[in-house]
Amino acid sequence: MSLPELDNLVRIGQLKAEPYNVQEVTRMLAMAVTRMNDAKLRSLSLEGRFTSAYNAAHAAALAVLRWHGYRSENRYTVFQCLTHTIGWPASRWRVLDTAHQKRNLAEYEGYLDVEESTVAEMCALVQDLITDVQNRIAK
């Protein structure tokens, strides 16, 4: 399911073209759902719920990218491609980019500043993402 915009990213080395693998896509989407369920657990810390929501978003975005026959080793690129893989406007995927920046601060500098409202917004957005990916893959 080649897309011209993503083929351009292959040409410049931002993506790799790789044959679609139904088992891989299914596993990634299942992982997204599991991590989303974890993000909703009030028994987890706020930081743990944020990280789970972020990881759910990445798994879902990567699943649909793989469904189209592409792979990226760059998390930012995976989110950026949502414009082409499921038609998300930049205003939606940029929320995930902001979460990516927060995740990087936590991973590489040990600093994560999130509020309950941030986690709630992430959970709602990621649930929409999972639904949109499921709908695209079902077509």
C-alpha cells in the first residue's frame, strides 16, 4: 500500500520500505491496546500512566506504518507519518510529539513533569488513535 509521501521519506533514508507482515501488525496493535489499558490504571503512578499511554501511541502508530509497508527507527517520524497513514492533521500528531519530548527528558535526563490533565488528554488522544488504526487496518 505504497504512499508517495512515504516513498519520498524512503528515498531520503527516513523510512525503510518493508513488506507488510500481518502477524507483526496484529501484535503491535494488541500491544497498543494492552498499554492503553495500563495507562488507565489508577493504581499506577502518574508517570507510569503517561509512559504507558505514550508507548501505546507509538505501538499503534508503528502498527499502521507497518500495515502500509514501511518501518522507521525514529519515533518522531512514526508520529509524523500519521498524517499520511490515517489522515491525522498535524494538530493531533503534534500532541504525540510533545509527549515524545517529555518521554525523552524522562529517559535521558531523569525528569518527567506531567499532570493528571496531561495524562487524561493523552489517554483520550491515544484511544482515538487506536480506534483510527483499527478502522484503517480493517479496510
